[in-house]
Amino acid sequence: MKDLQRRFCSCRISTFALVASVWAGVLCRPDLPFFFCVFLFVCLSSNSVSFWCVSWLSVLYCVRVLSFSSILFRAIKMNLSTILNVALLVTLLTSCMMFTPFFYLNFQTKSLVLTVTEKAVCAIKKPLFPGWVNVNGYVVTFICYLTLMPSAVMLPTSLRMVVYLCRHSWSLQRKESGSPAAGSYLLVP
């Protein structure tokens, strides 16, 4: 067992060392590679789209399963396909717009000098956004768009679904007449 733990630990350390060396290799270059900017853009925008898709899926299930007395929710239920298509298109476009400043990353003029070995010295430069990006405002918008807003959409609809499914399961248990056909697929035997 201890041998397995040592192997796992050494594997984690070597993976960390590989990732650190790749980052250090990118940050030690005299200029920031465009491929690195594209990689950041694709990773961040795809993560954002996936968070938002989970939120929209939660809304879809909530509107599809629950019955509402409000005229607004009935209208949404009738036009759900169109509304979801528009929501996904807007999500994709806003995610791409949100992360476009990553294409304009550049290095600051000062650098941090690290001695990697006795013969090699690496000057790590800090990537910066261009001057037209207010970094503090961008970070707040980034956090809100990537985490807070999808959670604010997903949590109420998910909780409403859980409450509905629990009530539905309890009502089926009360109505159950003892025959296996009276059970629901929601109830675990």
C-alpha cells in the first residue's frame, strides 16, 4: 500500500513539474506566443459556455416538468425551443466577447530573474492586459459572468425541481396501493 502511495505521489509531483516547466517556458520567452493567448481564450470561453449550458439545462427541466399558473411561464413553456436556442447563441457570443482581451495579452517591461541552474537564468515576465482594459472591473465582470450569474440561474430552478420531485415521490408513496404497477420510476424499490 505504501509503495502505491509513493508511486502516486511521485506521479503527481512529476505532473506538477511538467506543467510548471511548460508555464515557465512560456513566461520565459521574450514575447508571449499567440498560441498561448488562443489556448487561454479557448479554455476560458469553453468553460464559461459549459457553466451556462448547465444553467440553461436546469431551466429547461424546471420549465418542462413543472406546471405553472403564470401566463409568463406558460408562454415560456410554449416557446421553450426558441428561447433556449437564443439563450445558447447569446451565451456563446457573450463568452467569446468576454474573453477577447486575452488575445491582446503582452508582457510588462520589468521581469523577475530566476536562476534555474548555475548556467541558465530565466527572466519571467508578468502577462498584462492592454491599457484599454480596466483590470479591476474586468476581474469583477469575469467572476460574475463565470460563476455568480450561472449559479443564480441554476440554483433556484434546481432547488424547485428537487422540492417538486420530493413532493411527487411522497404523494406516489401515499397513493400506492401495494401493486408493483402503481409504483413510479422515480421511486427506488
